[in-house]
Amino acid sequence: METKKLQRIALSTYFFLSGLCFSSWASRIPTIKDIFNLNDAQLGSLLIVMPVSALLGTIASGWLVSKFDSRDPLVVSFIFFALSLIGVSHVKTTLLLIILLSAFSIFMRILNIAMNAQSISLQKQFQKKIVGSFHALWSLGGVIGLLFSTAIVKANISIQIHLTIIGITTILGSLTAYKFLLTNDKSKTGNKLIFGKPDTFILILGLLIFCAAICEGGIYDWSGIYFKEVVKEDIFTYGYLLFMICMTTSRFFIDSLLDRLGMPSIYILSGILISFGILLAILFPNFWSAIIGFCLVGIGVSPIFPMTYILAGRSKKYSPGMAISIVGTYSIVGMFIGPPLIGFLSHSFGLQKAFFIFVFCGLMFIPISQLFFKKEKNSMN
């Protein structure tokens, strides 16, 4: 088999395992809430730990992409990522839970930057677009993780056994795929963060990622709570599961859709689908309308991160790894603001009203994306 195909398979394995781990954690948030007897505001406060910790991961990833090939920090962060996930399921005190969630977030941030930097570098070896397929496999890992989580919840198997199985699988898979990853991908230029006036190119892409992080992260963290407490569904993973299935299916078509429709049109379509889907779930909080709404949101959200990271890779000021790291920082801010804010608003006004944040962010994709493409067009003239 060609070397580049082996590299693609190896990197696909990492994307898949990352999605598997994250969805396994997110699907058990209601379980964590019950174990530690947290209300919505307290859960919101706990979730702040993750984006705050991820900011530390951003600092580390920026330094790592300038010093090493991306595969070394990728495999190391993956091992500690998996160990942190296992630890989350075994802790008995809130303090230890905070420590383990912090480690989980830091290593998840590092591996995300390393994976996406590898994908941009590997794309250069292929004529057809492949970046979207990696994100599709992340989502597929999420779907498999959710299907497994749903079976675990139905079987009333403990969270300790559940997350330990996922963690061990991840460690073994990441060690197996490591030797086939792309090497010598460290960029010789653009690896230093330049302070001063914000780069407009990066800023606008950052705003897109910020809105995407609020929408996607909010669904990850609160869909289970919404289905359990608003929709009154005992198997609370259904909404998250259908959201992930639709997002995954859509991402397998992103590369071909980019050639047919173009990024400007897809950003507009995404904004409409996200806003309409959330409104459907808010205004008609019964099982089927909420399921359809979450499916529409999954389809709408699916292209945002892949497209925006592709655009970040075009930066003339920074290397792909550094550009992705900087743009990705906005996603951390979105994660910092979004899910905890929903918790506080839910505590005060109810979870349905808190979900209107997603409607606003969905609509914002339209003007922000069109501003970017307008400026990009003007810079080429």
C-alpha cells in the first residue's frame, strides 16, 4: 500500500478514537450530575473547568507545533487523554473530578491541534479533498461511542466499567497507528505567535469557530439533560445520538459538496439549518419534533469546523499548525462561554429558553462568513 494511504488510515484512526472518547464522556454527563448531586448551575460551573484547562493546552500546543513533528505530541497526548477519561469515572470527590477533567481537556486540546495540523499537511499529497473525511471519522467515532453508551445505560452497567473499556481501547489503538503517521511535517516558518494588531483573516475565522463551538459544544454538554428533563425521555442519549449520526453522515459528503456548492453557500445553509432545528426542538419539546430538530442541527453544524480549518490553512502569516492553534483558541472561548452560560440561564429561566443562544449563533454564521469571503476576494484584487 502507498505510504500516503497508510498515513491517511493511521490519522483516520486517531480522529475516530478522539470522537469515541469525547462522546463517551459527554454521554455520561447526566450520570456525573446524578452521582455528585449537582443542579444545573453547579453543573455549568463544573463545565467551566474544561475550556479554562483547554487554554493551557492551547499554550502547550503552540509551543509543541514549533518544536516537534506533530505525531509525537499526538500519541503522548492521546495516552494521557485516555487515562484521564478512565480517571473521571473512578473519582469520588468533586476536587478530584475537577483535576481529572482539567487533564482530559488539556490533552484533548493538544491532540486536536496535532491531528488537524497533520490533516492539512497530508492534504497536500492528495489531489482530491480529504480533510472533511477526517472530521467525518471523528463524528463516526462519536456515533459508535454513543451507541455503546446507550447500550451501557440500558444494561445499567457502571460508568467505571464503561469508560475504562473506552480508555484501554484508545490507548491500544493509538499505539498501533503511531508508526504509520506522517513525519517531518514541522513547518520551518510561521511558527511564532505575533503580537500586536489582530490579523483580520484569523479574527473572522475565529468568530466562526466561536459560534460553532457554542452550538456544537452546547449540544454535546446539554442534549442529554434536555432529553431527560424537558422531553422527559428515560434513554437520554437519543437526542445526542441522532445529532451525531446526522453530523457524521453529512461530513462524509463535505468534500464533494465543497466542490459543487462552494464554502459561501454552505455556511449560509448551515446557519439556516441550525437555527430552524433548535427552534423546532424549543417550540415543540416532544420526542419526535426534538429528534428532527437535533438532526437538522447536526447536519448544519457538520461542515463548520472542517471548512474553517481548511481556510485557516491558507494563512499567509502563520504555518497551518499555528493558524489552526490560534483559530482554535476561539473555540475554547466559545466552550468557556457557551455551555456554562446555558447552565446559568437554565437555572434562572429554564433550559428551553436557554437554548435560544443556539438560534442566535446559528444565524451569525451567515453575516460573518460572507464578510470573510468578501474580504478575501478584495485582497486578491
